[in-house]
Amino acid sequence: MTDTASDRPPARLSNDPSSPLYDETVLSRGVGIRFKGAERNDVEEYDAEAGWIRVALARKVDRRGRPLTIKLVGEVEPYFLTPAEGVEDSPAEDAQQD
């Protein structure tokens, strides 16, 4: 599901196990989100292509105990927090060592 050539997270992802967009292997690496240029740590779900994120609405929950969310629209940039296993150092770091 990940783009191994550029090592980017999928365009859509959710951290809710009941969602069809949930992917445990991707989430285990850690996914960070930049929304409108600012780091966000409270993102429940995102779609980078459509340009939206869903965030929990404080401590509010629905009748099934799931957090209530709101959709925010803007520029979304997902990235991995940890590098993929078996990936060498980046070319920029190699150039600095020479």
C-alpha cells in the first residue's frame, strides 16, 4: 500500500480499526501530518488527495463510545516518522560524508 520508490504514506489512512482505510503495518511506522504547514498530532483520518483531515472533537463521544470528529479542509502532507526497515542512508547524507 505504500509507495516504496519515494517512501510516502498512502494518500488515505485511518487509525480506526473498523475503517476500511486502516492499515496496521503503515501505522506501526508512525505517520505524521502537516496540515496547512503546521504539525498535527490529533488526526484520526486523512485524505491527502482530497485535502482534508478528521480530528477528534475534544472528549466528546457518540453513543457507541467512538470519538466525535470534524472534517477540516486544507493542504495535507503525510510523512513517515521512522524510515523503512532495510533502507540505506539518504543520498544527501552520503554526499556530506564524501
